[in-house]
Amino acid sequence: MATTKRSTAKKSTPKKAAPAKKAAAKKAAPAKKTAAAKKAAPAKKTAAAKKVGVKGVPAGWHTLTPALVYTNATEAIAWYRKAFSAKVLRVMMAPDGKSVWHAAIRIGDSILHLNDEGPMGTSVAPHGPRTTTSNIQLYVTHADKWAKRAVEAGATLVMPVSDMFWGDRMGVITDPFGHSWTIATLTRVLTNAQMRKAGEAFAKTMAQHQPPQD
């Protein structure tokens, strides 16, 4: 009987231990694989992104970029360089070399897109006084100097630079291509209450200068 017990013990011990080792191995293997995959995946993705250099928004651009249309974008680019110290970033000419398909210039810290009218475009250039449908605002450190330089370069002064009730010193010009530009310098920071009070006073002043209604 003693021999039977010993043989039973020898046979039963490996049978119980083997499944336990296999179960532990099964549980451990996926954990190691998952951990390795989690560490490796971001590294590969980051390396690919760095290699391609795609960030969604081009470097130097803002979320919103105005795009204006001209009948002679080449002349407009030259004028903005003279009047606003614009820097040319790129110019893509049409295959015939006569018109601008796409151009980008930088004025201050912002970028402006330009192109000539074309049959595939959705917009046209201004074609006379007060025909532009947009106004570009320039915030600069010296509005008077910028407006003066623009006028000397050939712009039309629409509204002289003066102090505004909301805290800007501002004027309006129209460039030689029909586009409207507001040139402003922030001179006072007002609270909402101060701005509302100043606006009400301005409205009363304007009403006094209105011609009587019949």
C-alpha cells in the first residue's frame, strides 16, 4: 500500500503543476505584447510625422487667412511691398505666365493670399468705387504713418485717421485695386461699460448732425 501511495503522488504532482504553468504563461504573454505595442506605436507614428512634416496648419499661418482677387495681382503685390512693407512668400503663375493663380505675402505677422480673376474662381475683383465686399483691418503701432505712406503710394483716403470711441486711432483707405483697408492702433483699453457709455455718447453726437427728416 505504501508503494501505491508513492506512485500516485508522483503521477498527480506534474499533472496539477503543468496546467498552472501554462495558464501563467498565457496570461503573461499578452500583457508583454500589449505593453510593447503601446510603447512602439506612438514612437513609429511620431517618427513618421516628423519625416513628412505635416502639421495641418502651415507654419506661420493663422486659422483664418483672407484671400483677395485682382485683375492684376502682380501689380498689387508690388504695391503692397511699397505701401505696407509686405514680404513675398510665394507666387504661382498660370501656365501662360500672364496671370497669378496663387500668391501669398506677409504683412506684419499675418499672411494674405492673392490671385487674379479666372473662369474657375468664385469671386471677382472690385470693378469700381464701393464694389468690394470686404474690408481688411491692419493693427499697427503707428496708424498715422501707415495711412500716410499708403496714400503717398497711391491709395485713396476714405476716412482720415482719428481717435475712436472704442479705444482705437483709426482711418480707412482704398488701395489702387479697389480693396478697402482699415488701419488702426489701439490707444486705450476700455471696459465693456466704458465702451457702451462712449458709444451712446457717440450716437447722440451723430444724431445731432443728421439732416432733418421730412
